[in-house]
Amino acid sequence: MKLKILRILLIFFIAINVTSCKNLFKYSDARENPTKGTERAKKNVEEGRGVSISNAVKGRRGGGGSYEFSTANPLWRASLETLDFIPLTSVNYSGGIIITDWYNDSGQNESLKITVRFLNNEIQASSLKIIVHERKCSKINNCTIKELNSSIKNQLAINILKRAKIIETNAKKQKK
């Protein structure tokens, strides 16, 4: 008895689902549909019948490229160009950080290490967090390290921001 009721319910639900799909296959006139693939895809997206994968991945409409990559980010490029005289220990674009090695140009027992953190991609002072550490060694293994709040941080930030603005301006000129 239960088996018969389940079969009847299953047939009933199948019949409802099949009849609700009356517009599944529509007649299509070739004169109304574009022949080029990109135009067909655009029409399908506008009608809500499909998804353009490339635009869905980019999260926007239209073609072309507005990509976030290290060569397209003026702040990132400016930071690397400004710190090109110091050996770099860690450079991570996706993590938004540049760490230099200890740098000593005077031959004394003092050296500096610079860390640049990117808080956003806009060219403004609040986009960067620059940390400068100083290491003073009296003997080979007797070193003290402390964070500096000196003019070096401010000067680095100013130089990076100026260079980033120049890079951005040149990129806009090249686009035109």
C-alpha cells in the first residue's frame, strides 16, 4: 500500500516538473540572433540566460583589463624603486609587505632594517606603514635592536609617495 502511494506521488511530482518546463525549448529565428560569439554571449547575459565566466571572474562588466598586479600598482613599484639600494629579505605582493636585510653603509656597528607594509593601494600617506629598526652591536653576538621614530621613516614615505605619483602620472599619459 505504501509503495503504491509513493509511486503515485513520484509520478505526480514528475508530471508537475515536466509541465512546468514548457518554455525550456524555444523556437529561435536565426535572423534575431547574432552570429558572432561575443555578441551572442552578451545577448544571453542581458536576457539572463547565461553567465559570462570572464566577466564573473573579474567581477565587472565589459572587456579590457583593470588588474591588480605588482607592475600595475604605482605604490608598490615606487617602494621597490626607492629601496633598490638595500638587499631585500622578503617581498610579498599578495601579503603587502617588503622587508629589507640589515643595511650598514658606514662600516660602524650600526645597521638599519626597513619594513614597508601596504594598507591599501591608494597613493596617500595612510596607505603605508613604514617601520625602521636599528641594530647596535658592541660585540659580534651582543646586539640591541630597537624601533626608530626618526626622520628616516618620514623621508622614505615622502620619497615613495612622490615616486608613486610620478609613476601613476606617466601611466595615465601612456594610456592616452
